[in-house]
Amino acid sequence: MVANRDRYTDRRDAGRRLVPLLSGYGGGDGVVVLALARGGLGVGVEVAKGLGCPMDPLFVRKIGVPGHEELAAGAVVDGPTPETVTNPEVCRLARVSEAYITAEAERQLAEIARRRRLYMGEHPPLAVAGRTAIVVDDGIATGASMRAALRAVRRAGPAVLVMAVPVGAPDTLEALAGSVDAVVCPLRPDDFGAVGVYYADFHQVEDAEVIALLDEANRAVGRW
């Protein structure tokens, strides 16, 4: 059982609690919030509004083990040069082939392209080079999706790369720390279970909510 003091009301509450911890990175046009779609958008909208900066979705798709799709063999993230990250131990134990990873990555990239069109319309992606990029999600368990996301964002050339999550598994946070300039995570329980247990409301985020969150964040700073 997780104590109430260690739980967030919902993703937006979690985002509001992150803002004071991120205020030292400034705001405005020099900062961009990149929120993992779809769960990270509720957190990201509050961070973006609190810092007065724009927000973009960061599209990452899990590559599941055949027959056990909830188990991540890897993940793929879009961008000028798409990034695929694998979990070697899972691939070895589940006998996941390189050919399967390649084919599934292509399938997931097609789904990412569909979602980008749906969520962003004609709006171009934010430029990241030379800016402070804050990559946000609602929590981190194994870190497969976040690892792929950070690699892709780093290749875009930010001046500073920050990973900000409301809750995370300590060993995963430690493993990812070398990929960023800073880690912001206020809740790091030693007995970490699933991300959802740290939220009173952890509903599935649907497409309409994503579109509304992006609109809210970017209209607040006059981008859209």
C-alpha cells in the first residue's frame, strides 16, 4: 500500500509539483518541454505552463515480445533519424530475433507517423538545438521508452538535456542518469512497483485529450 503523501492526485497534479524543481532552468523560448505521448502530456502541460515555454509530444512506441506484448523487448522513437533501443536480456531470454525487431520498429514508426499527423496537424516540431530540453513522462519503471527518447533528443543537439518525472524506480533512474545533464524526480521509492500505484487517477489518455493538452500548452505561450 502506497501512503497518500506519496501519491499524486493525477498527472496534472504531478506536473504542478515538478515546476518548482525545474524553475532553475529558466523558461520562455530558451526551454522546450518534450512529453512522452500519451501519458506524459498531462504532466508536461503543467510544466510547460509553469515555465512559460512550448511543449511538443515525443512519440515513443514499445516493441513487445511476440505473444507477450506487455513485455518490452525494446522501443522506437521518431525523429529525423529514428532511434531503436533494445533490451538485450529480454531479447535473449525470449529469443527475439533482430529481424523481428526491425519489422516491428517499422510498424511502430508507421503508427507514430499517424499519431503525429493526428495530434500536430500542420504544426512543425519544435527546434531543440541549442535550447534546454526537458523530457517529461508520468513515471519510469524499466526505462526502455525513456532510454530511446533521450537518445533521440540528445542527437537533436540541445544545450542542456533534463529528464523530469514525478516518480521512478531508483535503479532505472541511476542507469539513465548518464544520458542526461540532470535528473529531476522527487519520488524514488525503494519498493517501486508500477507507475500507476502512485496516482489516485491514472486513466488511459485518449487521442482527444492529447490534442486538447497540446492546444492548452501552446496557446498559453502564443505558439498556436
